[in-house]
Amino acid sequence: CSMAVNWDFNEPWPCAAGNSLINWPCEPKPAYYAVKDALRPTLASIKTGKNRFLTGERASAELYILNDSQGTLSDLKVNAYILKGDKKELIASGVCPVCAPRANAKFASFKFDVDETLGTVFNLTLEVEGHPEMNSSYKFIRK
């Protein structure tokens, strides 16, 4: 079990250093936006089982829709891209037919090659057609 707990949401007075998300006087820090993005009620997600891959490996991944909202989601088309430098390459696509309220739905799986064209740190990006607020991006390591 693990969790992230925000012990210090905001600073009530000027402070030189601290772990707050909101700095005095009510100025959001970059961490605030990262937490806000991580706690979205609906998003596309990926499961790979690990975050470090060996060069030459054939990696596998599963696509999910995470729905913590009260509404049902349906017919969401998700495109998975791998970023190679400035170039975005489509590596998988799938449609989530339905995702019930407060549920997660696995709807597709795919494989991709980990080769020298990827940087030592590379990104997989998920884009949900018509719902950019559900897009996600994940960083992985190539050894």
C-alpha cells in the first residue's frame, strides 16, 4: 500500500522553503498543477508492469479508462503514441465501448519495440479523441 498525502496545502505567511502546494499569498506552485492533473476524475491510462526496458525488448502494455466520476463513459477512442525525438508515432489505437461510474475499464493491449531510436528516457502519450482533458503522458527508461 502506498499513498501521497499533502500535509501542507498552503502557506499562511511568507516562507523561504516548504512542501506546500500554494505559496503565500495564494500563488499556486508547479506541484499544485501536477497534483490537480493526477487527481482528474476521468483519464486514459496505461499499464506496462515496469518502467524500465532493455534495448531490443518487445514491451507490452494495456490501455485503460479510469472513471472516478458519477457518469458512464462510452465510445472513447484512444490513440497511443510513442515520441521519437520531435516525431510522434502512432503505435496503437482502441475504443473503450463503456466504462461504468467509479470503475476502471481495460479495453485494449499492444506491443512495441524498444530500440535505439528511442531516447534513454522516452514518452508514451495517450490521446482521447474529443476529450483532451483525459489525455495522459508517461515516461519510461531505456537501458
